[in-house]
Amino acid sequence: MLYLIGLGLNDERDISIKGLEAIKSCSKVFLESYTSILNKASKSDLEKLYEKEIILADRNLVEQESNKILTNAKTENVAFLVVGDVFSATTHTDLFQRALKKGIKVEVINNTSVMNAIGITGLQLYKFGKTTSITYPENNFKPETAYDVIKMNIANKLHTLVLLDIKMKEKGFEEKTFMTINEAIKILSEIEQKRNEKVITKDTKLIGCARLGNTNQIIKAGTIKDIEKFDFKEPLHCLIIPSEMHFIEEEMFEYYQK
């Protein structure tokens, strides 16, 4: 059996009882280590609560060498842990499909992800359009996808959740660079300067979110000129570009402006 288990957003205790019981039954436990992190828990914190050794699974292991995960699942229980919810990234769906093709039984145990945690902003979840992400520009790679998605969603009167890049360093799990809301605003503003389509201006409203699900989370609403220098402190960060808001959404927006 392969268990795909969501861990939630904050720390090792966010796992469900069902998820914890599944881990206890497993001979091997893998932790996906390249799409996100828990706000307040290290690998050792997880190992202490779960009473299991945890094997870090980088992108190469999951996408290119998945047999190292799946082979054991043919005859034993194996857990694959994902920060947030299980299917928050396409790569996890691919692992799910590979397991099924090999005749391996799969059980999915869901948890909270950023996709529903943003409900705390007061924006109605069913009014969100396509989610997008901003990556760090490189010399020959400066994608403008996020700008295009925001433009499309605004035209359709839909809010936009923007996820921010995590850049792996050579040392792996414990060594990452996390894009800040301030950096993301700068990137969007540079695209606007180039294209001049009035999608992102100093008066564009946004909501910045840091460490959702944690007791020290920060949610700050305002215009870009209000927020571009605000210190959201530690990761993980994301931002929301709201479209037209219902009066209840507007009241919540005003609450987070304070």
C-alpha cells in the first residue's frame, strides 16, 4: 500500500489522526522536500512525533527515480508525505498514476492547503480564478505568465492567488531561498513597466499572506504602494490580487488594512 498523506501547513501536529495511524504502519516514510515546507517543524520534529525515520524525497527522486518509492509499496506499507494537501502539485498526481499502473494500492489522506487556507482573508473561494506562480527571473528566462493570469482573472471578475518561488540550494531540504511578497511585487511591476497594460499599478489592491495556518501568520491588505515595503518576515509568503469584491469581502479587506 502507498499512502499519500497531507501534513497541513504549520507543524508536525497538523497531521490528521488517520494520517498518523497510517504512518505508524509503514516500513518506509518519504517526505517530499521541494515544493513547500511546514511553517514550524523540521525533519527531526516529524521523526520525533511519528517515531519513524524520514527519507527526504527531492524532485529527482519523485519524478525520475520513483521506483525507489514504489518498489517497496508492492509488498509493504509506504508513506509519501506532502506539506499542505496531497495533490497541491502535478508531480504528486504523476506519482499516484505510476503507482496505479504498477498495480499498487493507493490511499489518499487529505489535509489543509494554501488553496483553502486563504479563506481567512474573507475572499469567497468560489470567486477565485486560475492560480498562478511567480518564479525568480534568470538570465534567459523571465516568464510573464503570472501577469497574464492576473489580467485574465480580472477581466473575468475573479480573484487571483499567486504562489511564490522556492529555489533549492545545493544542500537540499534545509537550504532554500524563498521569494518574498516584496520581491514578487517588484517582478510584477517590472513586467508592467515593460508592457504598460495597466494591470499592475501603484493603486492595485492586493492581500499579502505570510505563514498561513501559523499562530504568527500575517495578513496585510492594501494597495501596492501601501504594501511594497511592508515586512512580512519569515516564509512562506503568497499574495492575492482581488477583483471586484462583494461588500462582505470589502469589509474583510478593510479589516486587514488596519
